[in-house]
Amino acid sequence: VCGLAVRDSTVFTLGSDRDGDGWSFRENGKGVMERDTGNPVGSLYTDNGELCFAYRIPVRTGGDGRTGQKFYMVSEDGDMHLDIPDDVTSVLDIRRHRGEVNILAYSQGCDGMIWLCGESRDTIDMEGGGYKDYSRFVTADSLLIAMETAYQGWGYRTCFWSRGRKRITRTEAPSSSTVCSACDGMPAL
């Protein structure tokens, strides 16, 4: 299970096959949507009152056997193909927030990650620090990126980024638990 949501007395789950290829979206255990190939990107969540999630499927890109990926956003209106720029090399997360699709990715020729939303493209510059590939969108009052970043050569710590490459808070927590306080209008998590 990679996503769980409860609405009234209905339980929705998003699950990935154990072999990593294929997934299913279920309502009270009954299949609503499934694919034999591909996998979910991110989690199951609610945006504007609708359940949403994204998924990717492998596709052949040329006659030489190369493969690429296609990405889709699923909401109660069905699934919608997402246009991903050609220079994107890896997609880490996709989340719809207030009706807009946001994509967190790596791109050719870019040292950091990129945050795509509509025509907007922001680079997440780590100011010389490294980061782990575990970076995901999280929602408080606004959409944020949560990531583990290198800290002064002695380990990693969690930090949160808002739109426009602004680091808004980070933790000193030595463990995997996230501890943060209210900052820039963001409620304590």
C-alpha cells in the first residue's frame, strides 16, 4: 500500500505490485482502476475535495528498443496525460495543489532539482550541499518540498522549501523523525 484515504465510511487505497510493476486503486477493497505496468508517483491525497494521484508507465521511444516514461494525473474526472519537458531525466514526485499540477524532477544540465508548475520552472539550488533522492511534496497551508539535505559534512537533516527556492525551515533532528516549528505562516507539523 502506498496510499490510503478515508472519506465518510469509504476506504480508498493505492497499491503497487510487489515486483514493482503494476498498481491498483481500490475502494473498500474493490478495484476501481489498475494497470499491469508502471507504478504510482507520490501518494494518494485530496485536492479541492477530490482524491488524486499520479502514475507512470514505460513506453518505447524508438525503434532501437529505448524506453521512456509517460506520466498521468488521476482525479475523479479520470486520468489525464501530463506533458513532461524533454530535458527531464527523472521525476521524483507529482502533486496537484489547488488544481495546478506540480512536478519535482531532475533535468539535464541542472545541478539541482526543478519544480515545474504550468509555465513556471524553478531550480532548487542546494547552495553547495548535497541531498538524498528522497524529496517529496507535502501540503500544509501551501505546497512545500520536504527533503533530506547534507549538513556541514556530518550527516543529513530534513528541510522544507517553498515556491521560489526559499528554504523556510529545517530541523536539527538526528533521527528519521521530522520535528519542525511554525515558520513563515506555516503551521507546526
